[in-house]
Amino acid sequence: MSAIVWTAVVSLAAWCWLLLCQGFFWRTDVRLPPRREPAVWPSVCVVVPARDEADVLPASLPSLLAQDYPGRAEVFLVDDGSTDGTGELARELSRRHGGLPLTVDSPGEPPAGWTGKLWAVRHGIGLARARDPEYLLLTDADIAHAPDSLRELVAAARTGGFDVVSQMARLRVESLWERLVVPAFVYFFAQLYPFRRIGLRGARTAAAAGGCVLLRADMADKARIPDSIRHAVIDDVALARAVKAAGGHIWLGLADLVDSVRPYPRLHDLWRMVSRSAYAQLRHNPLLLLGTVAGLALVYLVPPAAVVAGAVTGSAATAVVGAAAWGVMTGTYVPMLRYYRQPLWPAPLLPFTAFLYLLMTADSAVQHYRGRGAAWKGRTYARPDAVPDES
């Protein structure tokens, strides 16, 4: 057989392995686990880091304030240096909608060594500790919660004995680019961190979704959250790893009651979202970058290339093997599109979407070596070796 046929065979074998041996990552039935209401509802403090979020707060904050929670709950919004009136808007929304008590405070500028929203999270947890809560809900400013979201999260954590219960919020999918890129983002994440493995005690796989993390307060102290992960650009995965390292039990799944209201209408917006942290995911390692590019090409680009090559050269074997791999790939993507209530036409286009992610990852590396580092809300973080350790 020719080299292209062998390459297509390897790609098909990779897809068979992914289909059967990668934690059934492609299934979308990992939702909140079985739960029952506790006899006594524990106290919860909700921490919302917010930086220039005036556009999304009217669609998200009222949903938090309106939580139907039987126990004591309070919301702490940390206005992290906003210039668009985020803090005052939050106070106005609280006056207008009522509901759970809201405290708005600002932490000041972060010291060196703190990335992203973690300095604001630290300040919010510090405010919450004065209330001595049993649980902390860390949720982003663009996340809208159904009225029973908090009680369902707490019931799941109590019933299952979880130290972390995290849900991957359903992202907005309305524009053409959102339809192509957003479901694939969650699909790729689940492929890297199969949800079923995360929930197994003793399993090494650890991840969380930063938009919705219910965390036991005593575990936050034990794992030194967020101080122990203050350098992390991908803070949700770092948080999960810190909790697992401290002996904690984690659950992560897809959400039914939690939605992101943040729009990503243009490819540029989605590109920035992915490239901000893609190279950090690879630990800024050039060898991992090369391996990732080669892996993406073999798994996602070879199947359609083999189909085209087979058609051009008249090699039926090449076309059939390539089509089989492409078919398995397409089939594994269909459940995610259905979860997002999308038509199925993006499924066979997954190789194109994967190529976009390959370019985004390469661009993330280019930005890193140009000294621009990762960026978050107007803050740029240089190479990791430029960040001093203040521990």
C-alpha cells in the first residue's frame, strides 16, 4: 500500500481508539449526577469576578440574585478595575431586582504574579470568608443561571460527596462562526478531559469549567485556592488539579441550567478566546506544540485529504479508508451539535474547524514568543519565566 493509504489507516485507527477508549468523550449525557435535597441547606457565597462587563450584566446578574435557594446565600461581585461602570450597574440591578444580598467591592490592582481574574477571585473569597460559608460558587459575570441552579449544584455536591461540582455552561451559538467554532470548542475540551474520568476517585484526569464552579470552602483552604494557582492562565483546569492534589473529589459535566450570554459574533472574537490560552495549555513547550499540530493534522485533516487523493488518483482503498475515518469523526460530533440544538451540517465540516483551531494554537505560540503572552480583559501576561514567584 502507498504511504497515503497507510497514513489514512493510522488516522482511522486513531478514530477507532478515540471512539471506544477515550472515556466516551463524545457522549453528552454527563449531566448533574443523582441528587437529593439535604435536610439542612448549607450556606453559600457566590463570587463573581467582573472586569468591564456592563454589556452582559443585565442578562446575567439578575439570574443570580433571583436564585431560589432554601439556605443562606449571598453574592459578592468584585469589580476588577472596570472602566465601563460595571460596579455601579451591578448595584443598580440589585436595587431594581432585589433578591439575594449583593456586595460590590474592588480589589485594587493585582500585584505581580497574578493572572487573569484570580486576583479578583481571591478578593471575593476573602470577603466571603467573613460569612463562614460551607460552599463557594465561583461564576463568571457572563453566566446566567436558572432559578434552581444553585440548589441543584449544592444538592449534587452533598449527595455525591463532591468537593467540586462544575458545569460547562452552554455557550451562545447564533452567528455563523459561533455555529462552526463553539460546539467544537466543547467537543475538543471533552476529548482532552473526558468528563467520565474526571468524576472517578483516584483518576488523574482533572478539569473544571471556570464559569460555574461550586467549591467546598474548607477544600479551598486546603488546596490554597486561588493562591496556589495564581500564575495559571487556564485557571479552571489548574483549580481542579489543585483540588485533586489535595485529595478532593471532582465532578464536571455539561449544563442544562447554566448559560453564557457573551456573544462571539465574529471569527476574530472566537480567535482571541482560543489563542489567549492555547499555548499555555501546551505548557509553552515547542515539542508539545509540534506534536499537537501533527496530531491534529493526522486525526482531523488526513481523512478528507485521503478522500480527495483517492478520488484524484483512482485509489479506491485510499478513498474508502479516508471516508471511514471521516465518517467516525462526523458521527462523534453529532451528539454535541444536538446538545447545542444545532443543525447537523457543521458535522462533516469538523476538519475545517479543526484546521482553524490549529491556526489559533500556532498564533498563540507566535504571540507568546513575541513577548505579548496571554491576555485577559486588556491585561497581558508575559512569558512565565518573567513572572516572579512571591510565595
